[in-house]
Amino acid sequence: MDILQDLENRGLVHQVTDREGLEKHLKENQITLYCGFDPTADSLHIGHLVPLTMLKRFQQAGHKPIALVGGGTGMIGDPSGRSSERSLNTSEVVHGFTEKIREQISKLVDIDQGDNPVQSRNNHDWLGNMTIIDFLRDAGKHFGINYMLAKESVSARIEQGITFTEFSYMILQSLDYLKLYEQENCTLQIGGSDQWGNITAGMELIRRSREDEDEQIKVFGLTVPLITKADGTKFGKTAGNAVWLDPEKTTPYEFYQFWINTDDRDVAKFLRYFTFLSEEEIAKLEQEVEQHPENRVAQKRLAEEMTRSIHGEAALEQATKISAALFSGDLKELSAHDIEQGFKDVPTYTSEKENIGLVDLLVQASISSSKRQAREDIGNGAVYINGERKQDVNYIVSADDRIEDQFIIIRRGKKKYFLVQF
């Protein structure tokens, strides 16, 4: 199966400028393609996973992908898909974000390694030294105002207002395609569905800037669909926060749990989008969802594939270990590092390393509202320390209860966890 057909089967093609022409181009040539990543934060998030895996898919099909980090365009801000203007970051901040994102991409797609490496480029290399005169003469003259106003990324902002800075973003991204066409013979740009206007503008710039030359120009654009969940919410958000690829911002356990909690209605789609499993494997997992949804076999496979690919085998093992411990209630085997990941967001109380009565600890840590309530909770068997039920109201919490002399996990009832840190 050719790469374009595989992408369509997986539901990964939203728009393509010339379907038949691109199919022929891909079959007859080893092409160079690119996808851009603007450094708007110090980490990529799971919304970037589809374009990242697209680069891998083209690489596996024998083509030459370029991951373009927008050190130049990141100074401006893309208006696509936004109702208001971005806050502009300083050059030092953008430079720092650019380096971190380049490092992150290099870990995920093996930049500059192997026989058919993914290349890394930074558009600041050509945009950073361009003068305003060069910009207007070499690029601006090829863009009609009416043409730009017709683009959705611009037209959607006309009523709310758009500055010339963001209005010019389209031309800057078009210059990226032109420069990569000239320097690398890049003939395909891919991106999210909100990038369609910018991609087609880049193709237009290539054609217009070379129309006086005797050259047969073949350039293409392809977008992937906007990913939404079955409940209508935006993919990639949890409790209002992004799911980051940086393990310091979103722990591998949290990352694993995000995929485990995938809705039954979404899991087959996400397996096709994000993993490299065959259609036969996905069909079997889809059948498992229909016949035995309570086992969540497909969700577990999705979580395993994604955590392994982003964070590695060791992080996957740790995430599954934490998950199993929380499910069983047996927490003794967890390490301090496991606890830091698995209980990152639970209420935490800091205590001195000294013996303390369980009743007093429950009150001090605001686990029980009063000593009377604490005694009642203990007597009713509702209090657990590191997974073990404690029903002695006179129990003394000591060093023997501390995991690696740092933590005690207290559970009240079935699901309310609290962390005591020493």
C-alpha cells in the first residue's frame, strides 16, 4: 500500500491540493516534505503528535522529512485558529523555546541519524537576516491584499481586528516553503487543517516567484483533520491543561493515564491516528471494544504504544506499575519516585520526621475535620496507610510506615487519597 492510501485509510487526510498529482509524485520520486512547529512554549504537547507521526510515516515510506522549528515565525505569532492576537515573546524566550523544541523533536523522530534521517531546520536562519526592503520586494509584491483577505486565518479576524504583524504571518510561512523548495527541493508541506491557507499561499509564492524561469513546478499541500473527541471536547486537554510531551510538565504516569481514559468511541480512531499498528491489529482491538468494553484492552494497548514511543520502555513500566498499585490498593511496592509521579496532584501535607498519633495526623493533614471524625473514620475502617487498613484509634505513625523515609499514602474511603511528605 502506498503512503497516501495508508494515510487516507487511517483518516489522516483532510485536504490535499492535487490528490492524483501527489500520488503520482510520491510513487515516482523520493520526495522532500516539511512540517513546521512554532515555539510558542517550552514543550510540544499531544496536539503535535499527528504531524510528528506523519513525518515518521513518510520517512518509513522512504521519503525525506524536514522538521522546521519556527524560530523566526515564532517571533510573530500565527493568527490561524485564534480569535485574538498572541502576546509576543522576547527574542531570548523564543530562542530558548526553539532550542528545547528542537531537542524534543530530535528525541522523537531521530533527527540527523540513520540512512534516511529527519532533518531539522530553523526558519530564523533566513527570516532573521531579511531586511524589510527584501521582504516587501521579494515576497510582498507577490501577494494581493484581496487574496490575503480571502484566507480564513485572516477573514475570521477582520471583525475582531488583526494587526499588520499577524496579517503578515502568511507571507513569512510562505517564505519557508519557498526557501526549502530552493535549498532542499522540498515539494510537499503538511500541517493541521488550520494551516491550509498558509500552505496554499506558500505554493502560490513558489509559482509566482519563478514564473519567469523555464521550470516545471510541482508542489503540493496536505492537511490532517482537526482532532475532536466523541463528547465534542477538544483533544489534548485534561482538566483545562495541555498534555505535554515534556515529562517534567506531564509525568509519564499522567501521560499513560490520559490514553487509558480514552472513550470507547474514540479509541480505534486514535489507534489509527497515533500508532503504527496495522489495520488488522486495530480491527481486532476494535472488536474487543465492542464485545468486552469493560476490559479496556484497546485503551491499554493505545496507552502502552504512546507512552513507549514518547517516554521509553522504562517510563512505561513505571506508569503501569503505578496504575496496578492504585488499582489493587497495594502501595508498598511503590518507590518514592513512583509516588512523586502517581500522586503529583493529590492533597499533600508536610510533617516532621517524628512519631505521631494517627488521629492527630488525620486532623493536622485536614483528612478528617476533627478528632471525633478521625476516630470515627478509623473505627469504621475507612482509613488506610500505604494500602493497609488501620482500625486502631491509638495507632502511632512511625518511621516504619514511611516509604523510603519520605512518604506515607493515606486513603480515606474508596478513592480519596492524601500524601504525607516528610
